[in-house]
Amino acid sequence: MALAVVVFILAWLGFAAVQISSAAQSARNGLDTMESLRGVATGDVFELSDTVGDEEVATRQLSLAAEDFSNAQEQLTSIAVRPLWFIPVIGRQLRSAAALSGAAEQTTSRAAEATNELVDVLNSTTTTGETRLKAVQRTEEVLTEFRD
């Protein structure tokens, strides 16, 4: 009976370690994707899609990063890892990593949505003063929504 308990605990710890390692890799992948975007982005949001080359590439990369961060958070909050949250030092690190992964996922998801909407504004026809004004107003709305 004692041997079965020890085997169960070791198997659980092994599985939790795999989950944590996988979460770390997912977070690294998300960071690498964001770093590749940062390397080509300028301070001008409207030049991001031109710098990357294809309007959908920036949105796709942001979405991929969001997915990686989401995977990391899911793995760090899984039922196999949650019991480790109660260990004083390790638990604090795991909770922090889960919170940071969740925040990164939300931010990159919102950035992908905003980028997609800004690309739509850029691709819209602005031949008259009224349509240009509407494009500027929509841009302001998108950026305000993203900021909030």
C-alpha cells in the first residue's frame, strides 16, 4: 500500500513537471513571436503591416503568441499543477507565471483584434473628406478600446 502511494506521488510529480516544462516552452514561443514582431515594428501603428509585409501577418503572429500564452496559462493552472501552488516558494512562482501568461494572452489577443481593425481602416476607401474623417474616428475608437 505504501509503495502504491509513493508510486502515485512520483507519477503525479513527473506529470506536473512535464506540464510546467511545457508551459515554459509555450511562454518562450509566445515571447519569441512577440520579439520577432518587435524587431520589425516601428513606433507607428500604421507602418506595422507594411513593415511586416502582409497585412494579415501581424494579426496572425499576435494571435499565435496569444495562443502560446493561453496554453502556458492552461498548463500552469491544470489540476496536476494546482496542488503545487500551496508550496510556499514554488507556489508563488507558479501563480505568478500563470498570472503573467494570462495577462500576456489578453494583451496579445486585444492587440491582434486592434491590428486587424486598423488594417480594415487602412484598406477602406477614403476618397472624400467625410470618409477620411470617419476613418480617423474609427482609428481613434479602436485605439481607445485597446487602451482601455
